[in-house]
Amino acid sequence: MKKKVLGALLVTTMLASMLAGCGGKSASNGKVLNIYCWNEEFKSRITDHYPNYTEVDATTGKIGEVTVKWNITPNENNAYQNNLDATLLKQEDAAADDKVDIFLVEADYALKYVDTEYTMAVKDLGITDQDVANQYKYTKDIVTDSKGVLKGLSWQGCPAVLFYNREVAKEVLGSDDPAVVQESVKDWDTFVATAATMDAAGYDMVSSVNDTYRVYSNNVSTKWVVDNKIQIDDNIMKWVDDSKKLVDAGYAGTHELWSDDWSKGFYPEGKVFCYFGPAWLVNFSMAADQPGSVGNLGQWGATVGPQGFFWGGTWICAATGTDNVELIKDIMLQMTTNEELMTGIVKKDDDFVNNKPAMEAMAADTSYSSAILGGQNPLAMYCEGAESIDLSNLSAFDQGCNEEFQKAMKNYFEGNADLNAALDLFYKAVEEKYPELTH
Amino acid sequence: MKKAKRGKVVSYNKWGYIFLIPFITVYVVFQLIPLVSTIVNSFFENYRSGLTQIGPTFIGLANYKEIFANPDIWIYAQNTLIMWVMGFVPQILVSLLLGAWFSDPSLRLKGQGFFKTVIYLPNLIMASAFSMLFFTLFSDGGPINSILIQMGILDEPFKFLSHVWSTRTLVALMNFLMWFGNTTILLMAGMMGIDTSLFEAAQVDGATPTKIFYKITLPLLKPILIYVMITSLVGGLQMFDVPQILTNGNGEPMRSSMTLIMYLNKHLYSKNYGMGGALSVILFVITGVLSLVVFKFSNNKEK
């Protein structure tokens, strides 16, 4: 046994010295930086804001000597995760230049990666707690593993608010002032009552009941899964009750998010009062660049809504085995802690960035306002929202549970099943996705 | 001398084997190995939880027990058969009618080539694209609902994909549209293979066209009809793409349009090769039995 260990040690030393001799560079300075992500967002942030980055073509770039390779796989049907899983599982055997260096994750499935050996602790990259002190706590909670180790960083914060159609608010509620509108949506019972008023005036309160889902599901008191048993939180069941009321009374539809039917309310003819979402939704996803849309006319207003919540966000994780430790450290520090660079993102891209003092300063700055929101400065609302987000109840199964729950409940809302049958369908679907779970 | 002759015979054989190599290789790599490994997998617990691989652990027939203990598989089998029958019955009727018209020389149909091409065309579109098209057409705010409302037939949009029978009908309709051209051509080939002297003799004896169809065409077409039926049944059992895309993989409402293969696909989310394998083996057995039936009938024909 001892001999074997000694042999292995000798071989490793020999190999290490050989490698050092060949490359003439330390192991933390590979020539290729492989980045795995699902859309162009991070790439455009790097291109626009990271110093020394030069674009070569659509999928490659250069930072000094290092070639940056973008491996972009769309999110649809889990394709991004499937691809990433397959690559990470082969990480150990891959050649240094083929190893994943950086991969991006979303909140819904962050734990799946963070809670494994495949993700490097941020501390091991040389980033200290001091460095990330200005970041919002929730953005760190999401990527902290079960042992309390921070394993990723994000440049953005995604506190979400309620966006309402100002014209409709004036007509039905008598004012489009955020404070007045807030009174009509201050809690869920008032929200449902206002929905009746909206319906009488010919408007849908929300496009689909799935719009409100995340607001409820972010304010739960238990995890989806505890000891491999599926739990349904009371607040989620409240979503079911409230939504059933809305659907039965015809105050809202049951479309899936992102469907054509869902998006109709982006235009005045769609007759929808409000949507729920973070900054990126109203800026990028609600047809603000299309003439005639509510956003283009500057007729959205923002208010806090019944409960605070967050939606989306992208985290940067370093893959174990990377040969670009120094570069990753610099990218993380620049993108998520450099105040000047980050305020640049807010001004250019209307994003809400993960830097508390900087955002609070901008919230107080009267010169900043959003055209889509009719000249309102929503940053103060986002700041407040970001403070109140509590993410202690995330689990690695959230994505599957959230998706399947909404799908199953659609049957209940539309009258194709009673509540128990719909819940059974949910359990069945989740247990198919995650065979280790029971209920 | 003798030896050289034998050598020649052997070398002919050699070419036979060489020509077989491409087929055998492709068959072994893409059919036989997956088939055997599927059967082997079905006896193991083997799935992935997040990034953690569970198993493979040998668990004997536990996967089969789990599948049969759950009544769901019969519901999905029933869904599959219902949607297949709903599509197959109109398909065979329309195909018989078109086949009879196309193959009847006394009708002197014009532009036969054109129509034969047109009815076959839907089959050339990818099933998923076809399904996507129907999904958009029949969505709650889609063109079909707009037209029906504008014509005053409906007061508010009908949610086609939220009702059991409208969803199943759409799936059946799509399968019908995609496959009736193919069936027509098969049946037509069968009808044209029937000896024309039989038709002439019947006409001379004063039989009506309806009588000729029922007494001569149909009985002689039986082997082809059975072939069409069994291949369609085998295809129907494997129905996947159309309902998968139309219902977003959920078989909604309440899984009433979920087919067996869609159920199989559900297990692949967690790379559950054990359960997936067991389900595949069950499907394989059913399909195998049906293929044996075809084999038996085609043998009868030769007698």
C-alpha cells in the first residue's frame, strides 16, 4: 500500500515538473477559457463592460493571450443543463483546454450544481468575504451550498415588482399614481377584489394566473422537498385558491408564460391590467421596442404589489478543474464588485445590479428615470425588494416542482380535475422526474 | 485442379459476406446492441439525481413490478389506442374510397398524378412542424378561434387543448392527414394487382360497382388491408411526436392524451434507464407479437 502511494506521488511529481517544463506557465493560466451559458446576455455584458475583451466572432473572443470560447446552448427542454451535465461529468478526463472553466446557473437549479464537487468555492479563487460585502445577501444565499460555502457570484439583482397599465389604472381606479394603485393591490384579498372591478370594466387583472405564481412561491415557509419527501407550502395552496377564484370568475386566463396568448397584454388591445416581474421583464421581454405597445408608449407604472419576490438572475460559477483561476477571479471581481463598471450596466442596459450602495445612490438620484415606466424611477422599489427577499427555502428540486405544479393545477383551474386529482398528478409527475422522491 | 475450383467457390461466398458487412455493422451497432442493453438495463436501478449517478444496481424484476403495480400504464395504453382508432378508421375509409376511384379505369379521372402527390404531401412535413402548426392554429387566441368568433359560431374562444376530446380529436386528425395518402397508395397498389378479368366478368354478369367493390375488391384486398392495419397499429403504439408537441409533453388535460412513448420519455428526464428499459421491453413484446401476426398472414397469402 505504502509503495503504491509513494509510486503515485513520484509519478505526479514527475508529470507536474514535465508539464511545468513544457508550458513554462503555471497551471492556473490556461490558453482557453470555456464559458457555458444559455443566451447572449453574459456575453454582451462582457463585451460591453469587461476591460481588455475583444470579440473575434460570434462564439469566440480574446482577453489578452487567452481565447474565450462561448458554448451557448438554449434553455428549452432542459437542453442547457443536459449538455452541461454531460460535460461536467467528463470534466476530469478532458484535456486542459476542453475543460469547463465558467458556467452560468439560474436560481431554480443553482443548488443542483452548487451542492456538488463540480463547482469551486469562491474563496478558493482568492475572493474574500470583504470583496463581496456590497452584494445583496439573497444573491449569495442562492449559491451557498449545504455546508455554508459560497460558490458563485452574480452581477445582477432581480427583485420584482408589479407593472400596471397606467391608462387602465386611470380609467378604473381613478389614478395612475403608484401609491394609489398600491392600495388596490396591497394584499391578496384586495388583489382579488380589485380583479372584480377590473372585470366589470372589461379588463383582465393579470394575463394568466401563472403570472402570480412566483410571488407566492417566493414567500413560502417550507422547502419543496424535505428528507426526500415532497411538501406543499400553505402559501402555494393559497395561490391555488386565489387563482381558482380568478379563473372561475373569468378575471384571468390560464396560459403558459411566454405563450402568444400570455403576451397579448403587452399591447393596449390585450386589455390586461398588470404583470409581475423584475427590471429585465419590462425592459426586454414586454415588446417595449414595438411601436404601439404599452411599454413603447411609456404607459407602464411600477408598484410593490401584494408581496415582494424575485425572478431570474444569472450566477457565475467556476468549474472545478479549471486552468484559468486567475482570469476567473478577475472576471468575477470586475463584473460583480467593480462599482464603476456596474453602474455602467445600469445606465446602458437598464439592469438592476448587485451592488447595494451603488443602487441606493442611484435610487436617490432624480436624474435617472425609465421611459418605459412613464418617467418613474423604480430603483428605490427594487432596492427595498432586494432587501426583503428571503431564500432560505430553496431546494435542488425547485425547477421541476415549480414547473409540474403549475402544469398540474391548470387542470384544476380549467375544471378537468378536482383538487385532489390535480395534486396526485403533480406528485406523479415530480416522482417521474426525481425517482428518489416520495410524498 | 480440384483445389483451384474449390477456391473459386469460396471466393464467391466471400463476396456475399463482404456485401453483408455494411448491413450487419449498422444493424449490430444501431439495433442489436441498443436492444440488448435496453433489456439488460431494465433489470437495474439506474438513474441520475442532479449530478449524482444512482446505481446501476441489479434489482431483478422490480422495475416491471412497479410498472404493472401502477394502473397508469393501462390508461396510457388506452389513450394510445383510442387516438389510434380515431385516426385509423377515417384513414382506412377515405383511403379505400380514393384507392377505388384512382384504380377504376372506367372513371377516367384527370390529373391523377397531381392528386396522388398532393394527398401524400402532408407526410413529407416533419410531424413536429405539423404539430406546432396545429398548436398555433388551435391556441386560445389563435386563427381558428378568431374565425369561429367572427363568423358568430362561438361567443368566446373554445380552449381546444383544455378539453379531453378536442385534444384527442386534433391528434387523430393530424395522424389521419399525415397518413391517409400513404395508405391510399398502398391500397391502390393492392387493387391494381387484382386480375382485371375478374372485374370484367362481374360487369358482364351485371354486378353494380358497389357489389363489385364488396364482393371482389375487398376480399382480394384482405392481405394488404391486414398488412396496412398491423403496420399502422405498430406505428400507432409508438405514437409520440404529434401529441408530444401538441401538448407540450404533458398529455394534457389530466394526461388523457399521454401515449405510452410519451410516458417512456418522462422517465428519461432523470436518465432513468431502468424504468425506461422495462417499459421499452413491454412495448417490444407487444409490438413483436403483432409483427408475428403480420408474418402469419403474409405466409397464408403465399399458399
